[in-house]
Amino acid sequence: MTVVLSCNSSTVPRAGQSILRINGYYRAPSAGTDWTCPAGRGERFWYWQVNNGRSIICASAA
């Protein structure tokens, strides 16, 4: 389940364990391309293919 909260919120929703910040929405790379989501040094990130695999949403721990 996903909970969306205000960007100026100062608390994590009670049922939530972490907050992910959406870093970007990108065109999916060509098959076989070595690509990762932009992230800070040592920052963990997650990504999801959307738009029938044509796009990627990147997120990192807030």
C-alpha cells in the first residue's frame, strides 16, 4: 500500500516504515543499457517501470 502525504509533513504515517522521495520520471533505457537512477553517494534507490515499460520512476529513502 502507498500512502501519499504532504511534502511539509514532519511525521511518518503510523502504518509506514519509511518515506520514499520520488527523484524523477525518465524514459526507459534501451534493452541491455547499463543505467541506474540518479542518487547521491551511498544512497539507496528503487525504481519501477511504468507506462507499459516505456518509462521509469526513481525514488530514494527520504
